[in-house]
Amino acid sequence: MIELTRLNGKPMVLNSDLIKTAEASPDTMLTLINGEKLIVREGLEEIVERVLAYRARLLAAVTRRLPDASDAQRVVAFSSLDLAEQRNAAPKRDPYV
């Protein structure tokens, strides 16, 4: 869960797993997986940082509860698979350009 601020100044807490897309135009608009749209005061970079910090806290909490350090390495390796694949993926090229 991340804390965000609605345009009217009221704070809200959002399950970051529900965010499908985030756009800045000029306000930051979040589209959730159910199609609902939210406009918040925070910028895109701030939202990304909050999501990453939240997920890091979750990973740390899971790691603390594991009985063996080798289990922690498996959790970290598993959680980083998606990021590694995105970094190593070749950019898609249009064959007609």
C-alpha cells in the first residue's frame, strides 16, 4: 500500500498492485486494473519511488521470516527475474522502418 494525495488535498492509501498505468498530462492520472481512474498530486517519479520502497519493505519482511539464508537468495532471485528480463530485452524494432 502506498500513500497518495488526491487533488483536493485528502490523503488516500492505494494498493499499488492495482495500478495498470500512470500518466502525467499535466496532472498525474492513475488507471487501475478495474478501469477506475484516479488523479493525484504526486508526480510519476514519486509514485514509482513509493511503489519500489513498498515492495522492498515487503521483500525485507519476507526475508526476515525465512529460516535459512539460502531461502532468502531464492526469494531475491525470483523477485528480480522480471526486472532482469526487461533490462536484457532487445528493443522492438519496426521491420518497415
